[in-house]
Amino acid sequence: MRKRNYLLPNTFTALNLFSGFLAVINAANGQFVSAAWLIVLAALFDAFDGRVARSTQTFSRFGTEADSLADMVSFGVAPAFLAYQIGLVR
């Protein structure tokens, strides 16, 4: 039962990463509004992963590193790429 609890915060982290990745893809395809909303969705998932890990006391080194990667993609790469793509259109 304990191992299964580790999946819940890591699932939110994976959803954060996936949302950031989809934001990059949408920005590349010129779908700027949906890319922006996916970044907002990633922020929502990011808010939940840490809270869930702390409330269930299921934090791990892997989860910490995965969260850092997801944050880099969702809040570093995706917004920068979105801004770059918007700049190309103008």
C-alpha cells in the first residue's frame, strides 16, 4: 500500500510535465491561446504535487528531481518558446 501512495504526487508531476510539453507543441503550431492555457494548467498540477506529497508524507528524491524537470519545461521552456513564437508572428 505504501508504494502506491508514491504514484499520486508523481502523477501530478507527470501531468505538469505533459502540459508543458503540449504547450510547446501548441505554440509551435501557432495555437497560442491553448498553449497559454496549458501553461496555466501546468501551474495547477504543480501546486498539487507538492501538497499531495506532503499531506501523504510520500516525498522522494525522484519526485523532487522530476518536479524540477517539469518546472523547467512548464515554466521555463514553454513560456519562452511561446513568447518567441508570438514574436515571430508579429
